[in-house]
Amino acid sequence: DANGAWSAAQAVEQLKMLAPFQLKTIEQPVAAQDIAGMKQVRAQCSIPVMADESLVTIEQARRLIEEKACDLFNIRLSKNGGITGSLAIAKLAQEAGLKVQVGAQVGETAILSAAGRTFAAHLPELAGAEGSFGTWLLSEDITFDNVAFGFGGRAPLLKSRGLSVTVKDEALERLTGEKIELRR
């Protein structure tokens, strides 16, 4: 994951040097707005290109598909409009023959991890899934349920009601930085 750090020319050069390592994917090799650069990297390298920061809205998904700028979408519920927005983007990807990875936010709580895992379980084809780090990255989580992955990165399907997690009200209260009351 270059996180958009390279120009297209730098990406091509770096990926050629990395060829002996047989990378499976390069995630966001160029800046988010540089769709032409992503397209160039895809055309000049044999490593599949994954869109991440350049993929937030459904309109961006359509443009990436129209421009043939990538091979995969990294969909994260937290950046792609929740479950509904993410499903719409995943549907576009499937129709266009693009693969999907379900991504994660660094330091996500079990609530977002559970939502991401549930989303991933309902996709017809999945290239990969990130997340469910739990207390590998957090000093404390806000649920009673540990949904962190296990040995070898494996994580079972969550099968109970809702997202399969129960929030610890006390922990949520204690860890809340600021409260804003919304009224109708």
C-alpha cells in the first residue's frame, strides 16, 4: 500500500524493482485524484492495482470503472457510505468484473469490525478482508465480545443477532471524549 505516495513513473519504477517479491496487488500507488496515473501503472505493470483513497463515492467508483484505472476496489464501510453505500459500490465492482477487498480503519472497535465482517460474508466473491484487530491495536475495546482474528489471520463468521457484539456501556461512557445531544 503506497497510500498515494508515488507519481505514476515512480510507481512503475518501484514495482519493477519489487517484481522478485511477486506482489499480489499494489494498493493506491498514486494520489487519490490521479486516475490517469493509476491507469498508467495498471497498463505498465503486471501487478493488479487496487483503488482505496481514490474510491469514496459511487461516482468515483463509476469513474474508476469507466477509465479502467484499477483491478480491485478496497471498500471500507467507514469511508464508502456505510453498509448501503458499500453494497452499491460492491455491486458496481461485480458488474464490471472487478474484485473487492473489504478494508478496515486502523484502530477500529469491535462494532466496525463486526459490521465489516458481516458485510464481507455477504459478498458473492471476495479477494480479501482486513480488520478485526481488536486489542492488537486498541488498549481496550468497547464490547464484551472479542472479534479479533485468530491464528493465521483467520476469523469466523459472526452468527448471532445484529452485529454479534454487545457494547459495554461503562467503557463507552468512560472513553467518550465529547457528548453532543441531538434533538428532533
